[in-house]
Amino acid sequence: MTLPVVPPVSLILERLSLIFPEGTEHRNYVVRTMAANTVFVMLYVGAVEGTDRFLRPSQVTDMSDAQAERLGDDDREAWTKLSLSSTKDRPANTWYKPNTREPIRDETLRLGLIPLGAVVERTDLPTTSAKPKYALARDFVALFDEDLIGDALETAIAAWRRAHLSQAAMARMHIIREGRVRYNDSVVVTFPSGETRSMKAGKSSVITKAVIEEYAVRFLKDPVVLWLSESGNKVVQQDDNLARRLKLRIDPSKALPDIILVDLGEQVDGSELLVVFVEVVASDGPVHAHRKKALTEIAIQAGFELSSLRFLTAFEDRSDPVFKKTVSELAWDTAAWFVSEPAHIVLFESSVASIMTKTDT
């Protein structure tokens, strides 16, 4: 059989980043060099859907720069046979150590490319089988054609996404892409009251806008913006009238959070009142244990009731390296919310009682 054309690893790496934009589930697993090398070796051995040829992860670990330059069909066929042989000697200067086959199998393939529809897996073998079982989806292979460029490439990628990615995944990518477009423009935030405020361009402002326009109206019954600031300690909104009505004392000289939302609730007696302290994280500064303690002290001094306090850290996306870096720092009895998935929230509960609704506390 004629083996497929093998493009350079550099082109594969570039295309993977185009195919799987920010917001893709487990994006790091499918756009890193290990993923590009895996796709390269799958093409090298002809592991493409419908050919009855499959990849074993150890073949990726056994590939070397010298072998990767031998692109003739005879060289590729000979190496494929040798790489699957149980009697072979391990070649020198391979791309990876033998135990690297596990992240290739578990992260790049099973958590990454397979769920996205880029790779198919044989279903007629036990999960413990050492036989080759992975192949590139045929329509995914077409995206690595070196002659496919410009508008034609963009059209092909868009068509592939529509065919393979869920509506939720597509929506998540769209939200992030739209947010990135606004990074260089001033951001106009519309409050629940209909009032607007302008914030300077940047990721923090885009996240802040989403917290007020999306989170507040989805998760709070009657939201009001009590306090809003941006980097440089600039106060964008301070509702002194509301603070006086609620008999609260807001001291701007204190280390206040980025946003303070008040949920007035639906009960006229104020029994549903909630105060949500929000930290917007574009690079650092989540609600960790020390920050939560400090905010609680500020809140009590300001006249808030402890039972009415809620704490939220807002991020752009779950795949954002900033979230991955800070998630282990988030304090118990706080929550995390993502711009790219506005209908969902992650709770870090220290007990079975809900921490985000007044009625359950």
C-alpha cells in the first residue's frame, strides 16, 4: 500500500494549535510537542482509519531524529515492522524514554485526541492488550496537507470542528475567542440596573464584564454592584447609597476585592441577602485561605454578617494555565467560575451544605 505523506513535526505542531484553540478540553495534551510527535509517527507508520494499520505508543518513544528523516516507503515499512518486534534492540537517541509511553497513551490519546474525534481506537482488543490499537481519523489527516493553506485551511478546520466537537465545546471556544478580541479595546460593563461603566482594555476587564453580566444574573436573584475596581486601585463603581441603606461601611483604603456583589434576594425582610466577594484572576490573586480570612475580617468590620458572605474567584477558562497554577490554592468554602462556561460553577465545600445559597446555610 502507499503510505500517507508525512509533513514536518513543526507543521503538525502549528496545525494542532489552529485546530484546537483556547477552550478545548485538555488542550495542553493535544497541542504540545508530544502530541505533534504522536501524529507524526502515526502518519509515518500509516496508522490511518480504514487501513487496518494501527499505532502502539511505544513506537512514538522509539522514534529518533535520524529515523524520522528516512521518509521512503521501504524505510518506513522496515522500521514499522522492527518497532513492533519483541526481539528488537532499543535504538539510541530516541525521542523519549520507554516509560513515556504512558502519558502518550493516557494523556495525548485517551484524554486528548480520542474524545475530540481525531483518533480512533480498536474496540476488538482487551484494554490490557499490547497490540497496536490507535489510528488517526481519516478526515483529521486531511488537515495536515501541506498544500492546504489560507482560507481553504480555515474552512477545512471549521468544517472538521462542526463535525466532531460538541455544541458546548464550540460555545466555549467562541466565548474565549470573542473575549480575546476585546483585550485591546476598552471594555464597557453593563450593570444589572442597566447602567454602564467603562474599564480599560485587558483580560481582567473582560473577565470582570462577564462576572457582572453573566455570573451575577445567572446565580443571584436580585444582584447589585456595590464595589468595582480595576488594576492600579482605580475605583470604577462605589455605590454609597446602597451601602448606607444596608448600614455597611466600605473603606476604599482597605485591600478590597475586585468586585463586591450584593444579592438583595426576593424577600422584603432581607433574609436572603448575600454579599459576594469576587477576585478576578488574569494572572494571579485567587481567594486563597489567607485572602479569605482577610476579606472576612474586612467584611465584619464593614458590618456584613458572616452567614451572608460568599467568596468567588473568576477565571477565563478551566484550561487556562493560570487556573491550573492556582487551583490548589483556592480556599475551602469558596467557588470558582469560568467565563467560557458561564452556566456552571465549581464549589470547594468543607461540608455537605451548599455554600452559594442562603437557604442551605
